[in-house]
Amino acid sequence: MIEPLRSLLAAEALEGLTTRPLPELRDLRVQCSTVENDISMARRVAQGRLDIVGHEVRRRSGGDGELESNVLFDLPDVLAEAAAGGAPSGRPINIGDPGEVALKMVERLDVAASPAQLSNVGDLSDENLRELFERIRSFEVELSAVRRQLHERIDAIQSEIGRRYRDGEASIENLLS
């Protein structure tokens, strides 16, 4: 596992949350959010690759009507359908330059399902296509689990920061000074 991610997901990452100084909590929240954004970006790349492979599976089964369709020509429609079908998570999506964690995760995804494999998805045997789909799906499931863990940490940190303001242990005046 990549180091920033490993330390943020470690059991001790949230130890002593109620006694840590407020600036440390804010810094930890920023670290978690930054890594969560990276994981989200890598997950979206994996989902796009799943959409491409899933389209080929449907095409072969006749589920898209035209067996002669080409995934390259259909790609805008495939990705537009996926984007329209996504459920809002309630969390903002920050799109910026990928960070270290995103780059490492996409490297891992490239090993499981390279862009070259995706560009030739129509040439894969049914068995190889299923294996490719499963590798991408497993990776996406792993990223989803990591993302949930990061959300739990962000929520716990935010809850503690909010508690301090609510209970008078921290004040907005101190923040502004």
C-alpha cells in the first residue's frame, strides 16, 4: 500500500482525536480529503474501463442491438450513459491534478487492465474479456472500500472539530486571529 494511504488507514490514525490540537486535526482532515480525492479519481478511471468492457460484453450478447458497433465509435455514448447513471454521493467532487496516490493507483490499474487491452477489447476472447472485467471490478471494489474508510475518518475528524466549536472549546475568533 502507498505510504500516505497506509498511515491514514492505520488503526492508530484516529487515536487521541479528542486531545489533539485543532490545527493538527485540520491538517489530518486535509490529508484525508486529498487522498480521498486521489482514490476517487482512480476509481472513476476504473469505472470508465468497466463501462468499456461492459459495453463489449453487451455488444457480443446482442444487448446493444447492433453487433457491428465499434467500442471506439460508441465510447462517447458509453461514458455519457455511465456519467448520467451515477448517483450523487453528497460529497463534492474536486477535480484537479492527480496526486501521488492517484498516480500510483492508476499504475496498478494499468497492470490489471492496460489502455492497450481496452483499445483492442473487441479482439479478446470471451474468457479473456470476462477475466479483464473481473480484474477491473475487483480493483474498483477495493478502491470503493478504501474510499469509504477515508470518508469515515474525515467524518470522525469533522465531528470532533464541530464538537469543539459547539462545546466552546474552540471559537471562530481564535480561527480568525
